[in-house]
Amino acid sequence: MGDVADATQRELDQLAAYDTAPGQAALALALAQSVDLTPAPTARANAARELRTVLAELRKLAPAGEEGDALDDLAQRREARRARGA
């Protein structure tokens, strides 16, 4: 696979896209391979645009992750500091 297909595959894995929307996940990977392999600039641009659309939809369908944001990180550090008695 090429760079775009490899990156797309990693994102699909992170999103658990094959579990939530297997058809759209397969479509995203096929579009990514088209972006990598198509020599025609117009066709490549069209495939890239469609890939962005499909990935955006898959992101909306992805289950909520356990990862926190910066505020969650600060809260965890504060709790750890309090637990140490500092």
C-alpha cells in the first residue's frame, strides 16, 4: 500500500471502523489506494475529496474513546499531587 492507504488503514483501525461501518471502511481504503495509485491529477483530487467525506462520516460513527483532553490531563495530575500529599 502507499502512504495514503497506510495512513487511512491506521485511522480505520483507531476508529474501529470495520466494526461500526464495514462497507464505508472498505470504501475509504479503496479510495485511499486510488489516491496513491492514480496518475491523473483530476482523478486523484476527486478520490481525495471523496475519501475526506467518507472519513468524516466514519469519525462521527466511531465509538467514544477513553482518551481525555488537556483538561482531563490537568485534573489527573492534580489528583496525583493531592494523593502524594504535596
